[in-house]
Amino acid sequence: MLLATLGAAAAGVFSMAWGASQSLPAMALTNCDTSTAELDAQELQVVELFNQARAQSGLAPYKVSPNLNRAAAWKSADPSASGSTFSHTDSLGRMPSQRAQDCGYGGGAGENIAWGFGSAQSVVNAWLNSPGHRAAILGNYQVVGIGRIGTAWTANFGMYDDSVVAAAVAPTHTPTAIPTPSPTPIPTPPPIVPRASIPMIAAE
């Protein structure tokens, strides 16, 4: 089983510089195709376990960043997430912050990765028992994204809170029902009552 983390101090400084602006534009997606960006039950459990650890340390809970989820999912599917190429540098040569931005996140990112852990509880336990990984989990971040493919895990952390912004701009795949207009009733004209003083004619 392998664990890797970016140095918490270096990642935190880089992220802080990006996180200073709260009005960053949405980023275009570049080399970030994934079909597993939504949190599954195991990934959601990682977020819950992170927030339990943060609560015990008096820290605010993480919000979930859809863009960091996308970056984490992409990373966990990449060859660099397991085997002999296990590294924070992905197969395209990107470090976590560049990958996060390519996946739509408007700031820098810290990252924990792990390989060979079969459950959320086991990987979180391993991260929390490692000083560097624990420092990232309990760091001065606001949002998190989690990706798991098999036994490869990625947690991306960010200081720029795009949890509401990303949800607001993300396309909803629920079609909006278009109301069927009710037919406008056509009023019945009042009957014409002939008067003796007005001659009536009939067309043939």
C-alpha cells in the first residue's frame, strides 16, 4: 500500500495565493474527461470522515467542490495513481494545481493520493496516521474533491470555495417541464336582437 501527499506547507502557501480572490472566473476544461466525477458512497464516506476529524480539531467542515471532484476522479483513473508510476505528477506532466485548474477549479490545490486501500475507512485511517497527510486533511482549506478508481484514491483540497458557484453554473440534467398553455376561451357574442327601426337583410 502506498501513500503520497504534497508538502502541506508548500501546498497551503500556493493555494492561499489563489484563494485570495473570491470572484475568480470559471475555468475551461482541458484534458479532464471523466465519467466518474459524482461522489459514490465510498467517496462520500471519505468526506464524512474528514469532517469528523476536522470537527474533533475545532475546524469547519469541508464543502464539496464539483470541480475538485472532477480533478480527483481524473487523477485516480490516470496511470500515475497506481503501480510503478505512482506520483502526484500525472501522465500529462501536471502537478495537482494545474490539473485542478484544467478541470475547472479557479485556484490552486493540495493533494493526498493513495493506492491499495479497499475502503474509505482504511484510506482515511492511513492518511490520518501520516503527519503530512493529516496536515492536509486538517489544513486551512475550505473545499475538497474525492476520486476513487478501484483501490486508487485522490483527495484534492482547495481554499477557493466554488461549492455554490460550481453548483449554480453546472448544467442540471433534469429537463424543465414546459407548461401546456390553456386554451383561451372565445367569448360567445351576444345575440343580435333586431329592432324595428333597423332593416335586416340576408345574403344569398
